[in-house]
Amino acid sequence: MDWEVSNTTLMCAACGKSFAEEEGIFSALFDETPSFVRRDYCEACWPGEHREKAFSFWQTRIPRRDAPVRRFVDDEVILDFFKKLEGQEDPSKVSFRYVLGLLLMRKRVLKFTEFRRGDSSGLLVLYDKVRDCKYEVADPNLTEEQIQQVTEEIGQVLNARV
């Protein structure tokens, strides 16, 4: 599974303006199958057509150069990304959604309720107490090494420590 990912480029993907320290920006993921591509936008350019084409997005700030590295993404952003991956058939995206589900369980956003065996693989059933709904997540039978690899890719895509 190879994902094209990038950290903040320090310039707007639309107008090329350099970002200043502590400036508010929008980061977006675009589904350019078979990979997700991250692009960052200044607040002035964000309302453009790229917002409509974004698979997922979030607002963040450029840190001060002397600030300690502190990376996190809101649980709602991760949950939104998880939900938008529902129904994807590309194996890398199925794996991505599975690991996002595990991450959301670890963060206690979703709760494991059962494991169902299917014809070729299993399904995790996860419960969202806040929204009172269940999600079925295909188990792609990843090894521990593959789970670690996908977890690292999630961190790169979201520019987060997961």
C-alpha cells in the first residue's frame, strides 16, 4: 500500500502564497485513486471549487517555528474520514478504514460490539454511542506489520500523531 502523502507545504496549493506562523489554514485530502493526496489552502482560497472536491478536510494553524511539535486531529475529523470510506472496495482504502476504526476504538469514540464471520473475511461491528448507530467494518486480515504501516500512513496523511 503506497499513499502519496505530504506534510504541510507552508504554501497555499491554490495561490502559492507562503503561510505565516500561526496563520489559520485548511488542510484537505483528495481521493486521487488509488491514493489520497493532501493539500493545504489559505483562508482566502479555501471557498473555491477544491473545497467541493475534497474527500475530507479540517482547519488548523501553522505552528510557530520555536513551538514544540504537537500534532493531533480532532476525533470528529477522523470519524468523518472513517464514514466517507464506507463502501470503498479498493483494498488499500478498506485497510485504511479498518485501521481508522481501530484508532476510533482506542480513542473511545466507537465501541466494539461484535465480530461477524463472512464468506471470505470478517466484519467488525462498532457502535457510536453519541450518534446511536453501528458501523460494519471489513476486516482485511492485516498482519501487525501491515497495521503499523497503515497507522503510520494515517499519521502522514492527517499530519497527526496517532
